[in-house]
Amino acid sequence: MKFDRFAQWLANCTGRPVTFAIAMLMILIWGISGPLFDFNDTWQLVINTSTTIITFLMVFLIQNTQNRDSDELHVKIDELLRTTRKAHKALLDLEDMDPAQLHALRKQYQRMGEQGDQASAKDTSD
């Protein structure tokens, strides 16, 4: 749980405009310092290594945040389905379906949506 709280806090911090501005400032400082170091290999290695490490760590942070958001969304949708009388209760367990079943179900709902669109178009043309 400590990691979850830390990941959420860090995601909130990194998503702010001030964090972006700080990153841009650091890149600007690095770029301006190039002539001081004669644009040598070490100077280039500093930015390459820094950005690689930050990117590597951010991948895990983003995945954690995305998993959490997805779980929250699933719970909310499941509750809506559970409390809606005409909802298909089979939809509550979509995550247990194999990809072929999920694809077939998606096609079925697309057809239902198209039929609904056609019915709506008929109603408005009357």
C-alpha cells in the first residue's frame, strides 16, 4: 500500500505544469552548458543516462496509475450494471472472457448500436 500511495502522489506531482517547466529548464541548462564542456561525450552521456533512467521509472509509475484507474472504472461500471434492471449481468465478468468471446460480444453490441442509430434516425424523420 505504501507504493500505491507513493505512486499516486508522484503521478500527481509529475503531471503538473510546474514539473514540465522544471524539466524544460533542466534541458535548457544542459543545452546551454554544451559549449562549456565542448559538447564532449560525457556531456552527452549525462542527458542520455538521465532521460533513460527517468523514462524507465516513469513506465512503472504510469502502469501503476493506469491499473488503478482501470480498476476504479470497472468497479463503477459493475455497480451501474448491477443496479440497472435491464442490464445484462453477464457483462459483470468480461475480464474472464477470452479475446474471441470478447470480440464477438463487442460485435454484437456494435450491431445493437447501429440498430439503435437507425431507429433514432427513423424517429427524427417522422
